[in-house]
Amino acid sequence: MNNYSLATVQIDGNEKLVIRIEGNIYALDELTRAASKESIPLTLDKMLHSWGEIREHLSEIAQTPPSDCTPLDMASLTFCSPVLHPTNLICIGTNYQDHLDEMKMATKPEYPYGFLRPRGCLAAHGETIPLPKGPEFIDWEAELGIVVGKKVVAGQIDEAKDAIAGYTIINDVSARDWIVDRPAVGIDWVMQKAWDKFQPTGPWFVPREQIGDVQNLDIRLSVNGQVKQDSNTGQMIFGVSEIMTHLAGIMTLEPGDIIATGTPAGVGFGQDPQQRIQSGDVVAVEIEGLGVLENRFV
């Protein structure tokens, strides 16, 4: 069986889907025409609204890619976030015990601790991320991202686990300036997390069935080639299934929603001495089976 993954890219000024099949990348519209499957939506946002049906067609295409379709050069592609218009960007924090330790948090959370982000935080693989004026301590966070592929109405927790369409990579960028001197009401999550382009995501969306054990994936992050985070998703306090069940008990999840699942130890704030992203730094996040997400900060 040929595995495949999807990415959204810019081609001739238009957003298009590409499909990677066993290392070769093709324009999806070419493959659908060649396979007489023109009814397949050509954006991931639309696909996810009928993912159960669409993934079967994509699997068929991946098994016999037409020989007359020319592969694309990845280096020539300008990537977008895989999902362009998610309804919700949901982030889970404090979800690796070693990260709690380095952040000097003595108490393990009783449930997945979350917050929301605006869509303006999305950024793409290869995109240059501007360091905002105001905060001085910008930090990195490697995270596994869940992509929702089925609407789950709040309270339908039995359906939550099956609503996962696939996975992607996230760098949950953070402004740490206000952690130590936070007000009595707690951390201001907008000040820490809501800056434009603070969630690079992608480049690939990998269907759930192509990831063997999502709770046993190596995850690492490097800055200018130097490894800072090196862990495994098996170290999560709350696994993917628990996160989905928890969220579905609170809110309606929509196709295309992206959920960040927390970061392991190795963030700059937890280093001794502390480290932060500097102008010119290249930050790369790699997750086993999902690829590499890389961005330069200026």
C-alpha cells in the first residue's frame, strides 16, 4: 500500500493541493483528472467536510499514480498552512511531565489545560516569521497537531475519537515576557500566544490511518541545527484520545479544526541560562512520520 500525504501550496498565484506519494509530489488536480475522479474537492478545507468518503478515493489514486504526470520539486513549492480556514485553533498546554518540571509547575493538571488562538496566528512551512515589537522573550514549542475531519456536536464524546482525520506539525511560538510577573488572575494568553504568525503549521497533513501508534512518535526541535527538544509523544500526560474526548465535552468541533497537543521539555524558558529566538534563527520541528516544519525568524 502506497502511503500519501497532502499539502496546500501556491502555484501561479493560486492555492492548490499537492499529494506526496512514496516521496514523489504531484499536483492533485492532475492526478484526479487522470484517474477520472474530478469530483474530489481540491482544497483540504472542503475535503474534510466529507473526509470519510474522500479518503477512499485518495487511497485509490495513491495506489496507481499515472505515469504521465510529472512530479514537482519540493524546493520550488511555496507552502501554505494545510488547512487554510479552520474554525478553531485549540492548544493544549502543560501536557508533558518533563515540561512541567522545567517550567517549575509542581502540580499535574487534572484535565487537558487549553486555550484558543485566532486564525491570524497560522503560518506556513518556509514562511519568514516576524518577531513582533513589544515582547522580547520569544520561545519555541514543538507539538503534534490533530486535524479534525468530522463535526462533533458538544456532548457527543463517544464520537470524538473517530473524528480525527489526520495529523500535522505545529510550532507553538510563545512570548514568555509576562510569565514571571503575571497578574493575580493568571497568564494573559492573548499576550503570550495570539501574535500574528505565532503558529507555523504543516507542511504536510498525514491521514490518521497512516500513523501506526500516535502515542509513540519521536518529536524533536532544533534551532540553527542544534537540537533543543528531543522526546516522544508517549510522554504526554493526556493522550490524543483523552484530549478529543475532553474537548468534545465542552465545544462543537468542526471539520478542519486544528488542535495542538502540548510540548515536551527543552523550551528556551526552561534552559539554564534561558534562551530565546533571535533574529535570523531557523527553527525546525520534526515528528516521526509527519516530516519537518521549518521557519526563519527575523
